[in-house]
Amino acid sequence: MKYGYFDDVAREYIITDPKTPVKWINYIGTLAFGGFVDNTGGAILCKGDPSLNRITRYIAQLPASEFKGETLYLRVKTGEGYRIFSPYFTPTLDPLDHYECRVGLGYTRIISSFKGIATDVTIFVPLDESVELRLITVTNESALSQEIDCIPVVEYSHPDALKQFSNADWVPQTMQSKCEREEGGRVILMQYPFMCRDTKLNYFTADFAPSSFETDRCRFLGDNEYGAWAHPGALDGKELSNYEALRGDNIAALLHHIGTLRPGESRTMVTQLGQDGSLEIIREKSKKYCDHRAVLRALDDLSQFWEKYLSRMEVVTPDPAMNRMLNIHNPRQCFITYNWSRYLSLYQLAYGSRELGFRDSSQDVMGVMDRVPEKGKDLLVKLLSVQKKNGSALHQFNPLTMIGNVGESGERPDLPRYYSDDHLWSALAVCSYVKETGDFNFLDRIVPFYEKEENGGPQESATVLEHLQRGIEFTWNDRGKHGLPLLGFADWNDTVNLKIGAESSFTACLFGKALLDMIELARYLSNARLMATFSGYYETMKKAFNEQAWDGAWYIRYFDHDGSPLGSHKNAQGRIYVNSQSWAVLSGFAVKERAESALESVFKLLNTPKGIKLSAPGYNGFDPSKGGISTYPPGAKENGGIFLHTNPWVMIAETIIGNGDRAYEYYRQINPAMKNDCIDEFQCEPYVYPQNILGNEHPQFGLARNSWLSGTSSWTYQAATQFILGVRPTYKGLIIDPCVPRSWDAYTVTRVFRNASYRITVKNPNHKCKGDIALKVDGLEIVGPVVPVFADGKDHRVEAVIQ
Ligand code: GLC
């Protein structure tokens, strides 16, 4: 294993070579305060919003060797002067004698040694706090005493992340730094743009009294900044200049003479990088973590949080790589996508362009429902409050201001300014919440629509149920010539942007699935009127879809404004798209033969050993009449790439038709934990799903990008736990409906559901993918596959046999 290995007991991935093919990152904190740390200690941190309240300056596009956001230098006194190096590898790039970066749950720990000096740094954000801590221990492992200085450094961003890069006069004129000295010598370096002087202050401090500091990058690097991060000029002198910058590129560097360490001797210190409203608050709050016991307690609290989160569901299957993902990394990634949507990653940089996506977050939230349903509910309320009165939704919204926008459709005045799918996802998400929790009251909760008061009148509000109904009605009233929903600017596939009048068969299917969910809900609520109306819509759409979109061996994906098909055997490029096949099955629209034929076409025409492609063949040349898809070369992203988000939908579809072998094969072939052996080709982190992998039309087939923030996480988690392992919440209880590889003998799922613990063993004595289920609950046989709700706080034993 080339760059590292998994330690499942510690629930860590341990990177052993700092020169990973791209930075491998880890998230700390939450959207409220946090960001990510890379494997060489660089960090991007934001409070509440990565576009509007950015703290560190992390420029992902700079070479991997560059300084990014935060680092640590050590300085060892030698006969002639100083030896300077970074225990994080960058930016000094010294050949460390030992390096490991432990990617943990909510923390990163970098342990390294160089020429006899060992360093162990744990980086994390305490739960619900607005400060990043670095617990730094330096040990002299050499045979001689060593005089060591420890210099942690931060580079600040203007809070407006986009302005930081677009206005190189205004930004530096506003940046201010001040030094506050506390009793005992502790220094707090404050940093803020002038206009935030009384409201929003960044600070950097350590428990150890520094002897000097620097806040101006030019002075720190030296030589009018022809000095470099690899060897800052200021570190050649005994002390830093104690300069309080009132403009310019602001940094915070603290020089600590940690003393002469005897052989074997260690020193520990803690740095704090945070943001708060006033100096008084910062003074008070920052005292807490000057006590190392408080730091250790905060680490312990963090580990308790993750223990609780992960213990809500645990599986033991015959596949260790599946267990590893389902018990640790996949639910962990779901928590991250729930927090950050597509807002902040190494690839999605939140320079004012992207916020929380209505469609994205509605899908992400389903990935955390079984673990943090209350948090899921809060996000659902936010999402519904950016739905418009007509039932459609704003495409994105800012989590701080709750101001929504129409996404990229705003840049194309010639095209509709809505996406045809956004609002429909909330039906799936709300139903998943209610099935998980049984909280039917939520359906009656009043949530405002997005439009603000008109003429001083009250803002219109409605129940959650009505929000969902309006979403359905919007699509019902927005159909085109073939009876399928109009495409709008785009549907799930952002990059196919056709002229007004185009229709989407994917949106037809999503509408069908949303209706299935709503009809099931209406049945449970005994709402006959809703059931009848929605069943009528469902049958009409099913008929139109099957009459219009069947292409012989698969389903067409779009009808253009002039009625010509995309995703048909008639097309030379973009002949088949995966989503209209998988969703034809998920929606129940495809009858058995068509479902099998469509999924077989996916297998033959779109599958590769590295994942299923979104479409094929790729468009080879920019074609403005298709839109964004043709801006990529064939094999990349939506244009024939392996766009992973779509893969779990095919897995689910395969389980619906009973093909557990294939569903599992599709699962296994994209499992990142299996990528260690081809990691130089894959390049991204083997502990999370990426968004895309280059397809086989591209010379770099197999190369992954855009790791972490992808709907792949939530959907693969749902596909595996609810459809392959088949343990799925319903209104009446937990259904046990497995569809597994026939080779499997047995597996277990232990899951908390509505205040009881279900210890489920599934046996497969006849080696089938799917079959009738014989169920025993606490030793007693029950009829049907649904284990009832107990809500008694106790453990219940469930034995299921696939017959
Ligand atoms: C990106 C977007 C998502 C979209 C997908 C396909 O992942 O975040 O909203 O559905 O691309 O275009």
C-alpha cells in the first residue's frame, strides 16, 4: 500500500508519505466553525460561511509544495546559526525521517521526526466551539541536548473570499493586526478587516509565552518578499519584529523559545486559531485551552460524539472493505456532505459561486437520517424555506443570510431560471425523516415560503405537507409536448442545458418516485383525496414515459425543444444516459422486461471495471445547443465520465429487480477502500468517495477528482444499508429486505431505530440474492418482513432467513 493504510480499530487512515498524488484532506469542526486540514498541515477555516467569513488563506490551486493557510516551523540552534524545518513537510520540504498523518474522526494528527526532533501535532475543533486547536508536542530524540524554537504561523484571508482574490488594493488596505499581551506573557494576535473591528475578530494565541511575533508577511518572508515560505528570512534572526500590521498581507507568527531539551525530553504547547466578537470574549474564552487537561477533555468529547454517531448502526458482512466503509468512513463522509453540501472542499472553493444546494442537501440529508435525525430535520426546515410559493425551489442558498439564488441558470437569460428537479427531492427527504423517526407532527409544522412580504402583507407559510404538495403540483403543471416534465435550465444533470420546451425523462422518473413516496405517506395518513390525486398523476406520467421515452433497449434521456431525442440509439454521441435507466426502475415506471433490458444496456454500454459511466459516447467538441456537457472532453465528468453519484442509483435498481450479484459488483468496483492497489491512477483519498473518475474514453481512465463533497456518499450509503443489506425504515417498522450476492452466507446489522436497538442476523442458507424472508423477533416468528416499532429502549434480536 503506497501512501498509507487503514487502522480500523483507531478508525483512522494513516498516510505514510507526505507526497500524496494530490492533497488528501480531512474535515475538522462543522459549517458553524471549521473547514479542512490537508495532509501537510495546511488548513482552510471559516466561520458560518466559507464565502463570507473565511479566516485562513488557502489557495488550493497552488502547487502542493506551497504554504497553505497554516504551518509550523521548528528551529534548532546549531553552531553556526539555526536549522529550520517544518514537521508537516511543507513548506520546507525537508526529507523527514518519519512522517505519518492520521486522518481521524474530526481530527488530524501529524507525527514526524527529523534529525532527532520528533513532533506530534493533533489538530481539531472542539465540539460547538469557534476555535481550532493544535496540540503540539516536541521531543528531543537525539543523544544531545537541543535548543529548540517553535514558530506556528497562520496566513489570513479577507472574510470575503472572492474579494480576497479580486481586489488587491481594497483588501490589503483594510487588513489590521494588533497584539494583546496578557499577564504571564501570553500574547493574543488579533486580526480583522477594519470594518469588523468591533464585531468579528480572528485571533491566534498559544498557552506558551512567545518572545516575539510577526503579523506582516513581507517582514516575515523578508527581502521585499523575495524571501520564501521554504525559508522565511525572519527566522534567521533571533527574534521576530513585533510589528502590528495596519495593512497588507496579514499573518500571525509566534516565536516560542521552548527551551533546551535534554535527550528524551518533551515540551507540549497548544495554539488556538479562532474568531469571536470582542477582545473581552476572546481573552476569557482562550484561557480555557491554556489548560492542557481542557484540550484533552475536548478531544475526548469529540471522540464520544463520533462513537455515538457511528454506533447507531454497525454491520458485519463477509466483505471487510464494505464493513470499513459502512462502519466508519461512509457515514463519516455523509456527515461532512450534510454540513458542507458542495460548499467547501479542495475542489469546491466557495468563492461566492456556490452555496448550499437545494438538490444536493436534500439528498445529503438522507445519508444522516439514521444517525442524527434531529439535525436532519433542522436542515429540512431550512431547505423548505427556500421553496417558492409556486412549488419550485431556489437552487442554492446562503446558510448565514438564507438568501437564495437560481444558480448557473442566472447566467443564461435565454433559458428558464429554475431546475426541474430541485423541489421534488424534498418529498424523498421528508419521507425518509418521518420513516426514520415516526415524527408525523413534522408534516404539520408551518414553514414560510421563500418570497418575502409583498406590500407589507404577511409572508406566506404552509405546512410541510403542503410544501411537498406544491412541489408535486409545480411539476404536474409544467409538462411539455410529450407529457414529460419540462427540463427548466437543467435537471439533476446540471450540464445539459437545452432550449425552452425541452423535456426531461429523469425528472419524469423523479416525479414518479416522489409520487410513490407521497402516495405511501397519504395511505399511512388515510388521506384518500391525496392518494387518489397522486395516483392519477403517477399513472399518467408512467404511461407518457413508457409511450414516449422507450427507445427499444433503454429509455431516452431528454426530448429537445424540437422533439428530437437525446440518449437514443438515433444519436451518434450521448446515445445512452444512465439516469433514465436506473430511475425508470426506482420510480416503478419500467415494467419487468423493460427494467431488465434497460439495466442490461447499462451493464453492456456504460459499465467499466472502475464504475458506471454517466453517458456514452461523449460529445467530442463544444456544442452550445447541448450546454455545459460538451465543455468537457469525452470521458470527463458528465460527458461520459464515471460520475459516481449515479452509480448507487443503479445498485438500488439492481436490487429492485433482484440482482444482488450485480448490485454488489457495482458497489465493490467503486469502493474507495479498494483503491490502494491502483492509487497512483486513482490519486484521491482512499477513505472517501470522489465525485468523478475519468471514463474509458479518456487517456487517464481511472483518475478521480472532486473527493468528499458528492451525493455519492449519501446514496451509496443508502444503497448498501437499505437495499443491499436491505434494512430500511418504514412507517410501521424496519423492513428486512436484503438483496445480496448469492455467495454470502450471512451478515449482521445492529441498528438503533426509534429508541430501541435491533440486532439483526440475516442468513442465506440457499445462496440466493433475494427471496421470501422468514423472520423471528426475540425468538418468536412473525409474519411478513417488517419488524415492528418497539420504542422501549431495549435490545431486540432479529433473525432473518432468506428462503
Ligand atoms: C454536481 C452538482 C449536483 C449535480 C451533479 C450533476 O455534483 O453538485 O447538484 O446534480 O453535479 O450535474
